[in-house]
Amino acid sequence: MKNAEYAAEERCPMACPGDAQSCQNKSEEDIPKSSPFDFVIKQFQGKRSSSGKRKEQPSAIQKFFSGFDFGKSEGKERQETEETLKNNCRADDQSEKENLPVEDESSQLISEAESPSGEQRFNQFMQKLGKKPNSKNLDLNNCALSAADVTELASLLPFLPELEEISLSWNGCVGGTLKTLTAQLHHVNLLKVLRLNNCRLSAEDVTSLGEAFEIVPQLEELDLSWNSNIGGKLSLLTKKLRKGCKIKLLKITDCNLTAKDGESLAEILNVLPNLEVLDLSINKHIGCSMKVIAQDLKNVPGLKELNLHMCGLKQDSLQGLDAALQHLTALRKLDISCNKEIGGGFKDSTAHLASLKNLEVLDLHQCCVTEEDVAVLSQVIPLLSSLRELNLSWNKNIGVSSDPLLGRLRFLPKLKSVAISNCGLGEESFSALAEAALHLPELEILDLSWNKCVGGNLKLLLGALKLATEIQVLRLSSCNLVAEDLALLTLLAHDGHLARLRKLDLSYNNNISDEGWMVFCQGLAALKELSELDVSLRPSSCSACGTWFSELLAALTKLPALAELGMQRWVLSESQRKQLEGFNQDNKRNIRFDC
């Protein structure tokens, strides 16, 4: 109504605001006849434009004399006056129309100023998920993302041009919605890392991801592990890869890959010249295509890590892999563990293993190696001069073989980790290992678990443990230890030889007497850096906790780094349980007691 009144006032400048409606209803014929002098008076009063400013008008005298001719009739004068009024009204209407969009634009600008910016929206989104905003590293692992969250995240990518890492692992709802996200990846063409572990990816997701490779040319790391639906569909991804791809790390752990997937993977190795890490672990059916994959490994000479753990490898697979090793001189880590059917195949498949001068990690645990394999490995492993980690666990023929594999570890002075759990060690093989350990000054991790011969013979390691000043992890689970062995450990700790020990596993040693535990607990405080201790009993047994329990709690007060204590199947008395329950509060600690 206000605008209507204002417009009416503009058209009838001499009318009062209250008479605006009546002015609008008048026709041009209703305008009273006026003399030229009346017209001059009106012009002196002026008119206001719709923008609030006075229009430039000719002076009243100029208007008067230009519009008045004494030679004209009165009717002519009235006609010219009416035409002037019409023109002025039309000009005002046009000015008013032009002014309205300006007001609307101002309102729009105000609305935009009040709405949050892209950065503010991103910060709010991250805050909602309990994460700190980072414009380069988007870490949303295990955030229980919903499909709506993924859609919202996709809408935020245009505001993150510097983004280099996206981690959406362990969010099941990502599956089926990935296309929404990949459609916006062109906004983050600096992306280098994409992690989608356990996201329940579908075939459509795999396809959309493949199509996105062209718009993220800087991608270096792709982790799709634990997405079982990828199995049988890997070609939807691999066929989109083109030469010049910069991927350095490719992880496809436990994705239910098939033999056909293995062939698809082999085909794209020639377009991954920069590949450094290839993890195909826990894909039991891919072993059938390992010979094909191995043939194309020559196309990735810069490969540094190859993980084939639990891939269903067979003896012929091992032969093909050995042939490929001659092209992988940069290899630093080789894991072929938990492939039981390769047992017996090492005697014909280690010709090129010895040439890996840069190899630092070799994992052969649970490969069912035969005595013939041990004989071959005894000749090859000592030649791996850069080796730092060796895992031979769960190969029982290691301990019974007459070949001196363990004794020859002395030729690997850079070894930091030796795992020989459940290798069927006898006293002879254990003695050979103990003697070799004297030449391993950098040893940090030693795992002898599940070797019964260690019990009562730990003194054989006394010299090695004195020299191993860097030892941090010692695992002696289920070694049939006795009180004498614990007394030896206590003596070493007292003399400062285990000063850096962080983890000590003494679980499943049910033959240790209460006296043995008492002596151990009394000297436990000397292990100042100890963070984990496990003294649990075997699953099939239980025993009452003796008087040494009080000594244990007393020692814990002097171990500031201790965070975990395993005491499964020890039966505590009522008073002991109360002591344990109140320990953290009484001593301002946060130890996790696993009882």
C-alpha cells in the first residue's frame, strides 16, 4: 500500500497523501482547466524522483515562455500542458521501475553476507563429527558417516583446493554413495592420498573411482583394503588407469580378489612405473594368477614392499616370484607368510632371493618349510646383509633341522627383530641361537614363545641379553619357564641390562611357583620403562593369586610407564580384588588390568 500511495503522490504532486487513491481514479479529462500561470506555480513546487533526488528541470519562466505563445488559442495551451504532465508521469514511472531491482539486489547482498562461507561450512561440518578442520588432510576414519554426510562432504570439496589427503576408512555408509564424492574430485586435483578401507564399496563405487583417476593426476596412495565386494570387479578400476599414473602405494588387502582380478592387476603394472608398495595380502584365490603377476613385476623396478601374506601361493607361484626378484633390486620388504602350500618349494626357488641386497624385512612365518627348505635358507638368509627383521615363526622344522640356520644369524649384525615362535627348538638349536645372539648388538625384539626348551635354559641367553642394550620387547609366552628363569630376569634388571625393556610377555607359564613370582615382583621396579606386562595363565587353567600380589601392586607404583597388565585366569581374593579396583584411583594411574 505504501508503494501505491507513493506512486500516486508522484503522479499527482499537488494531492495530499490521503487523496492518493482518488487521484489514481481520475482520468485525464477530469483535470481542471488551468491558465498558463497555474502551470508556472506547479512547476515551482517541483517534483521528487523515485530515488529521492530532485530532477533537473527547466526554470519556471523558461517553461512558461517556451510553452506559451500569445498567438495560440487557449485549447492549444491546454493540450500542451496535458502532454507535459503525461511525459513527466511516464519518466517517474520508469525511474521507479529502475529503482526496484536495486533494492532487491541490496537485499540479496545482505542475505549473502549473513550466510556462512565455504570455510565456515567446512569448519561446522568437521566440528559436528568431532574432528579438527584441516584444509590439507581430511581424516574422517571411523566417524559413522551417513549417506547425507557424504553428500555434504562432496559439496564442500570446491572450498578445499589445497586438499592432499582424504581418509574415509571404516565408514560403511560410504559404500553406494562414492559417485557423489568422485564427481567433485576435480576441485581437489592436488589429492595425493585416498583411503577407503572397509567402506563396503559396491561395483558402482569401483567404476566411479576408476573414472575419477583422470581428474586426480597427482594421486600417489590408494588403499581399498577390506572391501570384499571388489572381488571379481577389479577390472572396473584397473582399466581406467593410464600411462603416467603416479601411484606409489596400492593396497587391496582382504578384498576377495579372484584369479581374474590377479590378471587384471598384472595388466596395469606397466602403467605404474612409480609403484613402491603393493599389498595384496589375505586374498586366498589370487595365488592361481601369481605366475602372471610375477611376470609383470619387472615393470615396477622401484618396488620396495611386496606383501603376499595369505595369498594362496603354491610351489609354482614361488618359482615365478623368485624369477621376478631379479628385477626388484630395490625391494626392502618381502612378506610371503601364511602360505602353507609353498613348503618344499624353496629348494628350487631361492636363486634370486640372495641378490636382494637392500632387503630389510623378510617374513616367512607359517610357511610349512621342510628340512630341505631349511638347508637352502641356511645358505641364502645369511647373505641378506641389510636384513633388520626376520620372522621364521610357526615353522617347526626350523628347530629340528640339523642345518645351522639359527647359528648363521651371526652374519646379520643389523638384525633388530628376530621372531622364532613355535619353531620346535631343541636344546641344540636354542644354544646355537643364543650364541648367534651374542653378535646381534642392535637387537630390539626377541620372540621365543611356544618353545618349551627355553624353560630352565634361559641362562643360555644370559650373555646375549647383557650385550643387547637396545632390547625393548621380550616374548617368552608358553616357554615352560620356572622360578630359576624369573630369578635370572630379575638379576638382569637389577644390573641395568634390561633398562629399555617396554614389553615383557611371560604368559602361559603355569609351572612358575609362588616363590618365583615373589622374587620377580620384588625386582620388577627396576624395569623403569616397562609399559606392558602379561603374566596370564593358560586358557584351560586357573590358580589362586598368592601373596606376591601385594608385591606386584607395590612395584606398579614405581613403574610410571606401565599401562597394561595381563592377569587372566588368576583368581583374586575379595581383598585383592578391592585393592586392584582402587589402585588407579589411589595412585592416580590409568592402568588397564586384564583379569
